[in-house]
Amino acid sequence: MSNQWLNSLITDTPQAGYELAIKLSRMGIKYTQPSDSVREKIRPIYSEDAGNLIASSHVIAVNFQTVSAANNYWKK
Amino acid sequence: MSNQWLNSLITDTPQAGYELAIKLSRMGIKYTQPSDSVREKIRPIYSEDAGNLIASSHVIAVNFQTVSAANNYWKK
Amino acid sequence: MSNQWLNSLITDTPQAGYELAIKLSRMGIKYTQPSDSVREKIRPIYSEDAGNLIASSHVIAVNFQTVSAANNYWKK
Amino acid sequence: MSNQWLNSLITDTPQAGYELAIKLSRMGIKYTQPSDSVREKIRPIYSEDAGNLIASSHVIAVNFQTVSAANNYWKK
Amino acid sequence: MSNQWLNSLITDTPQAGYELAIKLSRMGIKYTQPSDSVREKIRPIYSEDAGNLIASSHVIAVNFQTVSAANNYWKK
Amino acid sequence: MSNQWLNSLITDTPQAGYELAIKLSRMGIKYTQPSDSVREKIRPIYSEDAGNLIASSHVIAVNFQTVSAANNYWKK
């Protein structure tokens, strides 16, 4: 996974920051399971399971803390 | 999910901040499972399961940390 | 859930802050499952289950971080 | 639970701070399950279960973050 | 558990800080389950279980946040 | 595990910081289960299990908070 995917934690808006948090969360899965085909097989399982969906939102929330702090909460 | 849903982390009151944290938590689920019908099917499962309810409150708590910090804890 | 329940994160004492953290944790459950009767049905399940009790204490701990920071840790 | 149990987050040493974090973690369980006899019944279950022990240590770690910040990490 | 095991959160290097985080994580388990023999019995279970191993690494990560902040991230 | 593996939390870029967070997360597992062969046996289990993959991404997110703060979020 040598290609570049994360140049900065700075985003223009809170929503773009939230979407970056989603990307960070997905990359954590991708680094742990690099196979596209395995991840494709697993996706329907966790995206239809309540516990896994809540857990996914949890990881996003943790990454969103990081991105929000990096952007000083987009305060003007 | 191109429409705008998050313009700011700033709220007038702590309660509005808590409700924004709930919104952030739900959006994490929505981004992971964009299908309205699948989410509708899953909702009764997690909203009647103790473990999932506690886990939901946990995600809200993490997002509320972010929103609270953004608002400097609504200190006067 | 339009009525007001959270006016401030500031409390006089650490213990009052901890109790506010408990309230925040319960409200996260209440917003996710608004039905009083369903929550009543679930309560005995999670309050007698070790894993759920620990998870509840975890959510309180996260909210207590927020309340503690808001009160600057009640330092004199 | 009207009696006073938490007067301050300040401790003399990091170890006393860690032990306060343990107390905070246990109080989260006690507030959720106030019955002494039920908690007594549950204790052997979670104290011999690997997952619950790790989860307990996790809650302590979160509370220890709070106590450590309150004490400015006991820096001289 | 009256003997002293935690005198300071300050370490010379990030790695020593990480190892202190491991110690903190283990002490959380030891305080919850003080019996050496029970912990010995449980150790092979969680150290060969993927979920428990990840959960252990999670607790270490939380404690490492605390230790890292205490050391101002070992910045020169 | 006496050899040195963590000299600094400072990285040149956010992506290198994220990769350091992955390393920290894996070391938490390695310290808990030092046997290479046991870890090899377990890896396929958690890397094909949705819950474990999400949990792995969660641990990385927590460590990434630490690394990001250490680097002041790579702000110029």
C-alpha cells in the first residue's frame, strides 16, 4: 500500500472532515485486510448487522475527533 | 450522499450539541449502510437490544466530546 | 423529545459531574429507544449482565471526560 | 445513592490516581445496578472472563485519562 | 494491593512509555482479578483469541494516550 | 521484546503517522501474544471477520489520535 492517500488532515468544511474520518476508518480495515475480494465478501455482512454498523459509526467518531481537532473545529 | 448536512459544529446550547452528536452518530451508520430500507429493517433489532443501545449511547458520547470541545463547553 | 433536559455542563462538585455523566449516558439510550415500556423491559437484562454493566460504566466514563473538562476538573 | 463518595479528582500520586480511576469505574456499575446482592452474584462471572476483564481494564483506562489530566499528570 | 507499582508517568523514551501503557493495562486486570492462579488460567484463552488480542491492544492504546500526553509526546 | 522499535512519534506526513498508528496497534497484539506462530494462526481469523476488522480499525484510530497530537496535526 505504497500509494499516497492522505496528504493532510485539513478540510474546508466540517462535512468534508467527517468524510475524511470515514476514509480513515476504511483505510484501517484496508490495511488490515488488503484483499479487495475478501473485503467485498465481508461488506454485506457488516453493513446489514446492527452491531457492526454501530461499531463502524464508533470508529468514524474517533477519527472525526482527530480531524476536528486538526481543523480547530472549523471555527472562524 | 452529496447533499449538505453538516455546516458547523457550533450550537447555541449543550442540548442542541447533544442532538448534533446524535445526528453525527446516525450519519456514521447511514454512510456505511446507505439503503434506507435496510436501515429500517435493522432499527428494531438494535433499538430493542440492550448491548446495541448502550453501544449507540457510547458513539453519541464520543461525538458529544467533539461537539463540546468545539463549543468550548458552552462556557459563558 | 422537545423538552429541555440539559442546560449546562457545569456542576458544583465532581460527584454532581459524575451524575450528570450518568444522565447523559441514559439520554443516549432514551433518544435511540424513546419508548418507556421497551426500555423498562430491557433494563433488567442489561443491569444483570456483566458485559452490559461494564459497557454502561464505559459510556459514563466517556461522558465524565467531557463533563470534567467542561468544569476544568473542578480545580480551585 | 445520596451519600458523598467523590470529593475531588486530585490525588497525591499517579498510583492513587489509578486507584481513583478504579473507584470511578466501579461506581459506574453501582449506579447502573444498585443492588449489592445482584452485583455480588455477577462479580465472579466477569472477574473470570477474559473479555470482561479486558473491558474492565478499558473502563479504568478511560477514567485514568480523566484523573491524569485533572492532576496535570503529576508533573512536578 | 498495597505495594507501590506506579511512581511516575514520565519515561525516557516513547517505547518505555508504550511499555508503561502495557503495565497500566495489565494492572487494570490485576486489580479486577487479584488471584494470580485465576489470571494464569485465563491468559491462554485471551492470548489466543483474535477479539481479545485486539481488545488488549485497544486498552494499551488508551493508556498510551495518557502516557504520551504526560510526556508531551517526548518532543525535544 | 528488548529490541528497539519506537524511537519517536514524529513523522513527516499524516500518512506516515497513520502507518505508525498501525504499527503501534500491531505491537499491542505482539506484546500480548509474543509467539509468531500463534499470531500467524490467528491472523486469517480476524482479518476475515467483519467485527474484528472494525475493531482493528478502531485501535488504529485511537493510536492515530496520539500520533496526530504528537505531530500537532502536521500543521504547517
